[in-house]
Amino acid sequence: MTLTATPSASATAWQPRFEHYVALGDSYTSGPLIPLPKPTPPLGCARSTTNYPTVLAVQTRADTFHDVSCGGATTGHMTEPQHTPLGTNSPQLESLRPDTDLVTLGIGGNDEGVFGDIIGTCPKLRDENPSGSPCREHFTEAGTDTLAEAVARTGSRVAAVLEEITARSPHATVLVVGYPRIVPGPETGVTCPDVLPFADGDLAWADEIEMALNDALRTAAEHHGASFVDMYPASYGHDACAGLQAWIQGKDTNPLVAMSYHPNAAGMYGIATEIRRTLDAMS
């Protein structure tokens, strides 16, 4: 009689769900200043040991995990090196392999400087018209919202990145991760100038720009066989004005919490949870 060994229930439970997971993205993926920093080079990418890719890698029992996200990354840095003050990050797509079976992509906010323009310009203009929209007016030329146009162009670049991911890792599950809410929903009427020093109307406009960016990411994902992780519903009530419930740091950088206008540890856990729910729904 031949005896065939069968794995125990505990052994089966701990088999890797994914063999090779690669995380691509910008600072909303890398998690600058969220304790503790990863020692992986280049240090200028400011990757955190508690960013959402690292949390997700544990939750999904990934056998091999590569986090190549980098603060300040654009879609161009998927195929080109990114130079930081503390070293150069190789083109992020170089980490993909034919056997890569999970990819998360969080990118687009830095393209054409959209996020940087908003947080770098809007607070300076608030005093001109605290209840109005001076920042929106600043970025409107001949009746055209220049940042809205930039966001619309970002979608095609993300689509090109997704095509390259499919070519390099044809069997991978690919998820495009949307950006969580930074400002309160306009319908709430909530403002917090000490935390988000935007004019009242510019809070609503910033929300429109972020939603437009997420819509562009969703469209790119749907047209290229990827899944979109919509962070807007889950992050409702967790914007930068939400106090202890906030997933986003306000205007003041806290070196023990997070960089200004970026997710904190709670936000990263929230993003990882939504990605895991998306994966569970697909299985």
C-alpha cells in the first residue's frame, strides 16, 4: 500500500497567496516619514516599513515582495531612472518579471506637477478671498482649468504604463490604486484652515481635481484589464480635517507621523485593507 502525504491544514493556510508582488508608485505609496523608514536604497525614495504595500504583502502572504515606489515619482519614472537627493531609483518597471503575479500601481498625482501646484499655491492665495476660489482662478486661463486639463492627459500616460506592465508580466493581477480624500467632501461644509489653509471654494475645487484624477485612473484601468481600487468611499470622514480620524497629514509635516499632505500610518492601513477587499472579491 502506498501512503500519500497530504499537507496539514496549518501548512495549507500559510502557503503564499502570491509568489511575486511588485509595488509601483509615488509618495502616496512609499509613505515618507511614516515610522519607520526602510533601509532599502535609495533612501531618497522615503519608503516606510508601514506603507500599504508592506502591509498588503503580509496580508496576502506574498512569497517575494519588491517595493520600488519612490516619493516624487511620475509615470515617466516607470521607464526612466529617478534621481533623488539620496541616490537614484532604477526605472520601476524593471522590477517586473514574467512570473510576477501581483502588481499595485499608485501613480499620476505628480504628473505635470498637479498635486505640487495645488499644495504649493493654494495656501498662499487664501487671504485674497477666504470664502472664494482664488486658487482655481489662478489656474484658469481663458476660461480653461489648466490643472483639469493636465489630469485628463495623465490618463493616457497611466494607460501606457499598464500596457507595459502587461507586456512584462502577462499573468499578473494588476490593481490601480486611487488616491484617498485629502479635503472634506464639499457637502459636509467642513473647513479647517489651521490644517488645510485653502479658501473655502478652493477646497471644493481641489476635491474636483482629485476626483477627476481618480476617474482618469479608473478609466485607464478598465480599458487595460486592471482593477481600480477606489479609495474615495473608504476614506470618507478620514480627510486631513478629520482630527484623530484623519488618514492624511495636514499642512504641517510631523517627522514622527507623516509628511505634510500625505497619508499617515492609519491611511496606509486603510488603503491596504481596500486593496485586500478588492482581491478577495476577485477570488
